[in-house]
Amino acid sequence: MDPKHCPESEPMLDSLSSNNPNIILNRLDEPISLKKSVRSCTQHLISKFVSYEGLSPIFCAFTTNLSNFGVPRTIKEALAIPEWKVIVLDEMQGLKRIVRGI
């Protein structure tokens, strides 16, 4: 085994993971955090590499307050908030341009 590789960091696939379009479409209103696979690695704790020590006071205040901002959990919630709706529609246009090769 490669010593740099942490086997625990491999994604754990849930039973709903599938390439079946019907399952994927049925999961569109599910929060993104539930769709993503879980990764964990106890061999390399992030707290050993990340700290607030080198951050500017303004950026430190920004990062510590991130949890105070709500993020819509579904597309329906996002489209109901004007600011989020603009962002969602902009992202959708960008994806359409990528698909069309523009």
C-alpha cells in the first residue's frame, strides 16, 4: 500500500448510488450534502495543517461567520430567494453553454 494514500479517504457509496436516470431524477430535491459520498481520513487530521493564525483579521471574521449564513437545501428553496435564483439561473446558462460547446 502506498504510504501517502489514506484508504479511509475513499468515498463510501450508498445504496442509492446508481447511473439509473430515474433514481437520479427522483433525488433532485434531496439536499446536496446527502447526495455526496462521505469521506473521512483519520491518518491525516486537517487540524494539523489548517489554522486561523495566518489569516488577516477581516478574513478571519469572514470565515468564522460562514455558519451564520443559510444555504438553500433544495432547488425549490433556492429559486424562492431572489438572490439565489439569479445565481442558479446563471449557473444553468453556463452549463448549457458548456454542453453546446460554446
